[in-house]
Amino acid sequence: MNGEWVRRPTHGTTVVFVHGILSSGDTCWRHANGACWPTILADEEFLKFVGVYVFTYQTTLFGGTYRLGDAVDALKEQTRLDGVLDSRQIIFVCHSMGGIVVRNFLVERPTDFINSNQALGLFLVASPSLGSSYADWLSPLPRPWSTPRQAHFSS
């Protein structure tokens, strides 16, 4: 888990990019032609005062016991350490599961943002609000890293 400043803010506004499942902070936002959303934003003259930050968390297929809560905790800690949370305005741009991670982050800390008088924005790209049927596709597969379920019988 890590975060990377593409450009630090000069007037208190930061855009935070958070990728989806099975991608990264680089691959999610990069087009096949090499264009990268965070870089395009950072290169925009009109928005030269806006900070651009990319957060990356673990999303491998065989991530073991790494859960949604772990990604949320990593986002909290990394944005705190890197000073992202010092911005007066934070706009999260999230793809897929990244939107779920950020929404959980915001729901867990509402008073922190209210007390600091921060303005928050949330731009979701293909982020499910009510879950996703795709998440159930792999559920029938055995997971070698998990404890097998025991049958419970009632008498």
C-alpha cells in the first residue's frame, strides 16, 4: 500500500485517485496509448493549484486474508502520513472497488471531516453502490488460505 503525489497542492485542493480491484494506481488510470488521468490533470494549466495524489492498495486475486477493511485502514493511514488530509478540499476519483473503499473511509470518519471543516467530493467510475454480482463469481472456489467451514447439525 502506498500513495504518491503527482503534484502537491498550492491552494488547499487535492484530487485523490483510488483504483479498483485487480489493478493498481498506475494501470487503472493509464490508457493503452500511455495517457494517464492523474498526469493529464496535473498538466492542466487551469488547475495548476490542485494537488494530485494516487493511492494504491493490494488487490491481487490471491491476496489471502487482505480484506476491504484493510484497504480502508491503509487509505486512512497513508493519506494521513502523506498530508493529503491537510487539504481544505479533497475530491476522490474512484474506480470500481476504489469507490467502496473510499465510501467506507468517509463513513468511518464523519466527525473528523466535519470538525476540520473540509469539503469533500466523490466522483465514482463504475463503482457499485449496492454490491456486484461479479463479486460472487469466485465464491464457489475453495480458498486454500481460509479455514474450512464445519457443518452444524441440530438435534
